[in-house]
Amino acid sequence: MSVVKASDLASLFMGGKPLLAAVLVHGADRSAVYDLCKQAVRQATGVADAALGSIRLTEQQVTGSRERLFEEVASVSLFGDKQVVWVSDAGDSLAKILEPILESDTAGNLVLIDAESLPKTSKLRKLCEASIRCASIALYEETSQELRGRLQRQIRAAGLQATDEALARLMEFVSYERAVGESETQKLIIYCHGNSTIEVEDVIAVCGDTSEASSDD
């Protein structure tokens, strides 16, 4: 299976596909990684709430008890349904423990791994990209053009328009981390409710650093 795109996530769990043992999602944008992992849980289990469809572990919990991951992969829920074993904040220490699971033909719960952006030299990344029983998805930081387009879509979905100057200033304030950008833009949308256009003054009023502003201001 090896390297796939985020847009191909749903197809990983369609009938006729090779049996997946694990999915690795890594990238610097932690909110985007987390959102994609939640989608993976829903796709793999059919459970809308990722918290109910997954068993959450950290790499430290797994490496601290080497049998823990094997036990969770082989476990069955109280309702007899399969769950996803979601391992967070993973790194190369997980590679040795994951390797025998990928080499085994035994079916079990899917292992979902989230990690920071992993270099090509990473043992975990190399293991996952080389295995036919694992899918590896890398989420790269958005370009300025992609960020601009995403913010524009969020603003238009609320029935508003933003001037070029306002949008440029908004991009200066928001983080490239998806959740932060969406949160700041939503604050701006609420502030401009009842208007048709977002002006640069609106962006400065809502998204600027107001820590030095007095109550009179």
C-alpha cells in the first residue's frame, strides 16, 4: 500500500483492498493530522464518534509495555466490533514494536499512528512506506496560496466577502496551523455579522494584538 494521499483515505477501506494493518499520518500541522486521524477512525469502523471507535495510546505507553500494542490489536470490543488502536506522538521507537504486526498475516484491529513531520531517514516512516500492509500519509504545510484559498472559502460559506487588503492582513495574523486559522477567521465572521464585506479595519480589530489596548480604547 505504502505512500498515499490524504484525499485517498476513504478508498483505503473499500472492499477488495489488501488487508491493512496500520495507517501512519504525519505532518507539522498537528490539527490537520488529528482531523485526518479522526476521519480514518470513522472510515475504518463506521462509528461517527472517533472517541468511541478507537483505543487511544501514546508511544510512551506502548514502548513502556511492549506487549500492550499486540494485546490491543488482538482485543475485541464489548459489542464485538473492531476498533482502531490510535497511537499518538509516535517516533522511531515504535518501529521495532510495529514491525512484527505488519509482517503478520493475522487480522486484528487497525493501528493508527500520528506523528510530527517525519524525515525520509525516519525508521518508522521507512518501515510504513515499505510495507504492503501499511498506508503512509504525509501532510505538508500549506502554501500561502492554499491558505488564502481556504480562508476565502470559509468566509464565502458564511455569506461574506473580504477585500484583498483584509485578506492579506488576515493571513499575517493567522497561523498556518489549520485549527488556529479557522478559529481566528470564525471570530472575524461573527464580528462582521450583518455586514456584506470584511474590511481591513475589521481584521485589525478582531485579530490584532490587543494586549496593550485599554478599556477606554
